[in-house]
Amino acid sequence: QVQLVESGGGLVQAGGSLRLSCAASGLTFSSYVMAWFRRAPGKQREFVSSIDKSGGRPWYGDTVKGRFTISRENAKNTVYLQMNSLKPEATAVYYCAARWIDRAGNWPEWSVDYWGEGTLVTVSL
């Protein structure tokens, strides 16, 4: 059974930083492209960032470019999202996602093979 378990969410002041982690099990981690999505209150889930199977070719949504950094450690079956200069509009549930298809660009939701349960990030003024 595949599990993606996010951690690292919490409350942070605007301008602060958080690092999210996603631990994967039940799949050959290095065979999957990994991504982060988020769903803000009252909004649809949106793509945040992705990274390819070997840890290269990071890709970012327009709203987080320059402030968020995605990385992965295949030896630990873990993907990370470093979030800096956080803004209140970053308040959302952040989801880890995995898919087999390795293709550049934003991920549509339908292309995701596995989802995590999410971790809440709240950015206060």
C-alpha cells in the first residue's frame, strides 16, 4: 500500500520560512516524479512544484518562483519543500503527490497517481 505522509506544516508569520517533508512508502520512490500541490481556503487545489526522478529539473508554479525550493533524497524516500518569504496567501493545505509520467510543466490533478493527506500551513500577518 502506497503512503505519502507530509509533515512540517504549522503557523508562521509573514516573511518567515517553513520546510515541508513528504515520506513515501510502498513504492519504488526513485521511479516516481514528485510534486507539491496546495489548496487555499475556498479555492481549488493548485500545482506548486515538481522534481524529476533523479532530483533534477525542478519546476515551479508562477506564484512561488524564487521563494520555494523543492528537493528530494531518494535514499530516504523523501521529498522536501523549502518555503521562504512566506505570504499570507500561501495559507493552504499542502499535498505531496507522485506520478510515473515524467513530463515538464505544471501537473494537472488527473495525472497524479498517488496523493498524501496534506499538511496545513498558516501564514499570519
